[in-house]
Amino acid sequence: MSRRRLLPILAAVAVTAACGGDSSGPPSPEPYDFELIQAYDSAGFRVDTLPFHWPQGMVPLKIWVENSAGLPGHVSAAIALWRDAFRQGEWNAVLTTDSTVADIIVRRLPIAAPMGRPAIRLAAQGLFCEGVTLIDTVGTRFELRVPVQVRVYDLPAAPDPAACLAQVTAHELGHALGILQHSPFDEDLMYAVPTATAPSDRDLATARHAYHVPPALVPVRP
Ligand SMILES: [Zn+2]
């Protein structure tokens, strides 16, 4: 494990002190690990754990959504679910009709479809839908290629395609905002095989935590 792993821990300690003033409500649940786990082998096999959140200057993020199977509505609903985590507007997103300026692209495509470039795949599987967020770190390990690609897909047997697409869309948006691992708790939306349809308090606490840790990944546009 590299010494980078220490950085988020030290930063988290600092932030707990800095953010302590506004916690007048009930205590937040303990967040789970959200950092990107990235294997690399330039000097023998190693693993990095890299925190990420979008820089304030890019917020609200611009999301281009394929107009298929009600996806724009699902993405708008998912934005509203996650935005609730951020009391000070640290994260927000809007839909854009111009894919060339998008920070995130959401398409309805089989996740097995060719993707062009190698990327780390954060995949989720519901009973009737699948989703994946492709994290492309451009070979330097510390640059995140923008736009981030999200794919969601309803399986042919889905009895309620709208409900399952809404669920996996909300899950993948959690990845796209910076939760780059899965929750170990099966009641959370960010569990790898989720049954929840909305972020739990622990999912929201984890998203907030991600925005209070200095990021190790920087978004770059080719
Ligand atoms: Zn996932």
C-alpha cells in the first residue's frame, strides 16, 4: 500500500475539525470507503487508493443524456436525490443538450458494448437492469478523462423498466459524483447489487465525505 493512502486519512481528520460547526442535526452515519482503487505495475504490482471529487469551478456539472426510455427524467430525479447530501452546494448538476461540453455522458447501452478505451468499470447489477460508470484515468493514474461515461441498460425481461432504470441511474450517478467504490452494506444504494431505490443516510454521508477530502484525481478534457 502506498503512502498516498495516508493522505485521505490525514485530510479527513483535518476536515472533521473544520466542518464540525454546522452539525446541529442528528449525527451522520460513518461513511464507507469511496476512493478509487487503482492497480498499476510500472514498478512492480501496486495498488493506489485515490480520492476524487469534482472541483468547485465545474459545479454545477453538465450532464448529456440520451433521450431514450425516459432517461432524462431518471437522471434529473437522481440529481435531486444526491444534491440533498450537500448543504452548501458542493455538488450539483444540470442537463445539457450539447454533448461536446458535457462532464458526464449517460447512454442506454449494453454495458458489454465496446468502449474504445480501457477504463476502470464500476458495474452494478439489479435484477432487471445493469449499469456501469467508466473511470478512465488516462494512463497517468491521476487524471480523470472527461466526460465520464455512464451506461445503463434494461434487460429484455424487465417487468418494470422505468423503475429499474431509475434505480441503476441513481446508483451510477453516485459513482459519477465521486463514490468510486461500492458500499459493503446491502441496504445502501451504492451496494454492488442494490435493492434500495434512493441513497441511504450512509450513502449521503459518504458523498459529503468525498467532497471534504482533497482529491488525488484531476479531471482533464482531451
Ligand atoms: Zn456500482
